[in-house]
Amino acid sequence: MQNNTKELIFYTNPESRARIVRRMLEEVGVPYTTKVLNYKGEMKTPEYLKINPLGKVPAIQHGDLVVTETAAICAYLADQFAEKNLAPPIDSPQRGTYYRWLFFAAGPLEMATTAKACGWNLDENRQMIGSGTHDDIVAALELAISKGPFICGEQFTAADVYVGSHISWGMHFKTLEERPSFKSYVERIEARPAAQRATALDDELSN
């Protein structure tokens, strides 16, 4: 494919959400260049701020195009490398399910787990907070993975890369309870060879 001829650059730090993008890149399985940025100023240089004005990772540069925001990067890579079957076809009924839970995790799930980590009380402002309460989020997550083994049934997609990572971290950092359904879902995601390669690469960078 023509997309395989474009240089793909991955801006990362292993102590960040960029680990999710690393997993996605390993699932895609195309060559990419890794540029590790530290938290001591490299993310705030004028050069990198042209890539991401927020001065955060992850980001990717694919040819002349820059994509930031973890969920957006996962969705972009799935569509650019459609032959990898990491997203349902555009005309598939599962496409809506895929979008639903990918962006649920990027919005309500991240908001609710961040609020719990920071001690914010969402219940007091439930009408104005788009995420709903923490209990609402947990119930919705159960629904997302209930059709299993993956969010889109038998097809593993970028939504599983993203949602699975958030559930794994949520249980690790105690912002999500360790429900059996969550644990078995995460075990399926983390048993994939691409996930294991990605973890090994990032763990090596962390050492």
C-alpha cells in the first residue's frame, strides 16, 4: 500500500498514555521510528510544540500529517492500514459499536477514572458532567465487553487496544474495581503477541 511508503514517527515516553499507541503500532505491524521525549523539557521545545502545541505525548507523524490524542491515533492507524482488520468496515453495523466504545473510553471513562484518582466528587455535579457517575461508567463498561470476546464480537479492533489499556490501568491504579469480567477481558488483550512486544519495548525504555 502507498501508506507503507510514508515515514511513520512515534513520539513517546514509556511513562505515559503513549504505551497505548505503542500497542496499536505493534498490532499494525509496519515500520516506525521511535522518538523518546523526557519530562525535563524535551516535550516543551519549540520543535516539538510544532508537533503538539500541548507539549504532551503521544503523537505520530505520518508523512506530512501529524495526529495527536491517543484515541484519534488508534482510529487513524486502523483506517490507514485497513488491511490489518483493526476496525470494522465502514458499512458494517459493528462500525457504530466500534466508535461508541472507543470514544466512550476517551471521554466518560477517562473523566470518571481521573476524577476518582484526584478525589473529585462527580455525584454533586452529575447533571453537568458528561461522563455520568463512576457507577454509571462501570455498568457501561460491563455492557461494552459483554458481547465478547471483544468489543466488536469476534473481531479484535483498535477499540480493544484503547479500552483494554484503560481497564488494565484502572484496575492497577484502583480507579476501577477488579471485576472478573474486566480481568478476563484484559487477559485476552494482554495475551496478544503485539501487546507483549509493546510492553517489552516500553519496559526496556523505562529501565
